[in-house]
Amino acid sequence: MTEPVLEVRDLVVRYRKRGLFAAPPPPAVNGASFSLARGRTLGIVGESGSGKSSLLRAILRLVPTESGAIRLNDKDWL
């Protein structure tokens, strides 16, 4: 097996609560982990609202992550 081009480990994305007295929202992504080797394809499937878009936005660094690691070409991406 070749070295992964993209590696995501225990990624957590949580959006901020809305309003002063609102309860903290559940995580949009809770502990996602996968690796992707060069030349391979990965499909992410799930129900509406399951965090697929939030996962992609976190990998692209469009939203902040609460915890976890993203490595791209063996370099820390976060």
C-alpha cells in the first residue's frame, strides 16, 4: 500500500451556539477518520444533515475544527 495523500484522524467540527441561552449544539462531525491513497477515490455518503459538507469544509479549512488531525502529503494541514 502506498502512503496516503490525505489522512484525516478523529476530526471534530462543532458550530457555535446561537443565542445567549441556547444549549451548545451537537458536533456536526464527530470523530471522522479515513485515509486516501494517490489514484484512489473516496465516496462519503449519509443522510441529509449528517455532516458530509461540514467534513469537506473542514478539510478545505473553510470552517475551524475543534480537534483531530488532517495531513496532506504527509504535512500537517491544520
